[in-house]
Amino acid sequence: MTARITRRGLLRRLGAATGGGMLAPARSFADTRASCAELPPPPVAPVDPKAAARHGIAYKAMPREVVGVDVESLITVNSAADVASKRAGLIAYVWKSPRLPDGSPRVEHGVSAPPLAGLSSAARIDALIVPLKYEMTSRVFHVLARRPNGRLALYHNGHNEPAATMLRTVDGLLGRGYSVLVFAMPFMHWNAQPIADPAVPGKSVTITSHDALVRWESPSFSALTFFLEPVAVALNYAIATYRPSSVQMIGLSGGGWTTTVYAAIDPRITRSYPAAGSLPFHLRPASLNVTSSVGDWEQRRDTLPGFYGIAEYLDLYVMAAAERRRRQLQVLNRFDPCCFSGVGHRDYAAVVSHRTGVIGQGSWDVLEDATHDEHTISPYALSVILHDLDVHRDGL
């Protein structure tokens, strides 16, 4: 007579046969629960009633543009092989090379950095000078924490945002022990500078809008390197010099766009938090700030059809989080006066999260911040980001 085999018994046998294998949990439930109990609960905050009262139903209801849209079919990343293929395609488009740049910056130790004055938890600030083409450079500040935790964070500022958000976010990271690389967009903030004219040797010009960069884009060179190469080169230096155990990236507005794109092409970014940085193309016309939500030259499909033909924003979201121990939390301000406001992101959030989980072992989510009506990373959003970093620091 054949003995009855139960599911529990079968799993026990398989676990024994594989020496534990993938069926044997690395930690018991009690251990995991105890570990989680050491962390405070995630911050939660209600909708700010005063901000909500200043805005109509369009900020609270799904836009008509989502009706009949099959978001699943818009995502063209369906496997780990797709992630690798599209990542290679984007790198080749930007750098005309099969790999990310391997250069290093020139380093100036212990500099004075007026844009970062007032950071209470900084031990020292170094300047990383990244050489770029057309006589351009990018200045990146490396802020070292007084009590380092062995992890590295990148903060990327936007176009013309005031310093308050940058200082609040960088100081919050430093207080947690993260050393921070601080970036500004090309031609903005401390990176405002002339550029060599592509058509007239020896002539330099000053540009005030990224839309002018169409003149520098060619089959042999992409002006996207002005945005992305400083991140790659500064990261090369920080990893080679300090060997951080993890790398996280946060950005606001144009810096949120940079965070979205760079996290998709460089898996060294383990966790990313783009804030007020993008919406998928099918939702741009539904934005309540249509003009500013269209984006600058670097953010649009009509100006860069080759780049976004490889991967549009929905693909970039998945690519930034699909691999094991990677995570992206997109932060969008419901009442943002600048860009990407409203609740249209509810159309794609669950789909992107599901596709990310199907492909790999990473995670993707959205934080809808309705606690204010500013274009910023709010104190509430920052508290969520810092908590998220604590929870996911070991890939949990």
C-alpha cells in the first residue's frame, strides 16, 4: 500500500534533498518579524485639506486620457533579456560605445561649496571635476558624512529649483551616515558655463535652455552625455575609492528625470527615488500643467525619437528595478504647480509593479504625495524615502 504524501512532507523531503536549497528560508519568520519590529512603522500622512481645497476635481479623479489605454501593451520589457538588450541599446545611443564610460574625475579635496553652506552633518566636501566634450565640464560635490555608514547616495538637483529641497535632502542623508554626491544639471546652478559652438571652431556660446542642445546632437555624438556622463564618472570614482555597500539615487524635477534614466541604464544604482521627474508619454497630454510637463529637449520623444524608441518611460521604470535587490519608488506630487500633477499615475503603477516582479526580484512603487502643493521633495516624502532606505538596505 502506497503511503500518502502530504504537501508538507513533500516540501520537507525536497528541502532535505537540496540541502535546504531555495525551499529552505534563510531566516525564520520569527527572526524576520523581530528584525522588522526594530524599525519604526512607515510614515503616513493624510491629504492636506487646505491644498486640496485650492484644487478642483481634476486633481483628484482619473483623466479621460487613460480610458481605453492598455498599459501592459505599452511596456516592451518582458524579460531579463529585454532589460539587458534595451540597456545596451541606450548606452550605445548615448556614448556610441557598448559600455558606460570608465573615466575618472579630477578631485579637489576640502573645498568651499557655497551652494551647500549650512549642512550640519558634513565632515568634508570634495569637488569632482568631470571633463566633457565641447570644452564643457561638470562639477560634482562629494559630501562626506561625519559618521559614515559605508553607503553612498546621489542627489541630483533640477533645472531652477531653489536650494531648500537640496539642502534638506542631503542633510537628511548625511545624518543617516550616507556620503552624498551632489549633481546639478548642465548649464544650471554651479554648472552654468559656455559651450563650444559645434559649427564654428574657436567660438563659444551661452545657452539658457536645454532645447538649444539639438544643435549638438549628431550621429557621432549625443548631447545626452552632458546629463548622464557626470553621474557615471563620479560614481566610478566613489566606488573605486570608498567601496560603498550600496548606491542610492534621488533627484527632483530634471534631476528626477536624470534619476529615472540613469537608474535604468546602470544597475550599480540599487535604489532610486525620482521625484516630480516624469510621466509616461500617453499621460503627458493629461497633465494639469501641460506646457511644463512636456519637458525639455532631453525629456521628449519628438526631439529624441531614437533614444525613446529604444525604451520609453514605462520601460525605464521597469529597467530601474527589475533585478534582484533593486528598487525604485517614484515620488509624484498630486498638487504640484510645475509638472506631473494629478492622479494619472494610478493608471500604470500596478502594471509597472507587476511587470517588475514578474521579470526579476526587484520592486517598484509610487508615492503619491498630497501633503502640500509645491514643486519639491516634501519633508513627508523625505521621511518616506529615508524609511524605505532603512527597510530595504539589505535587499529585504
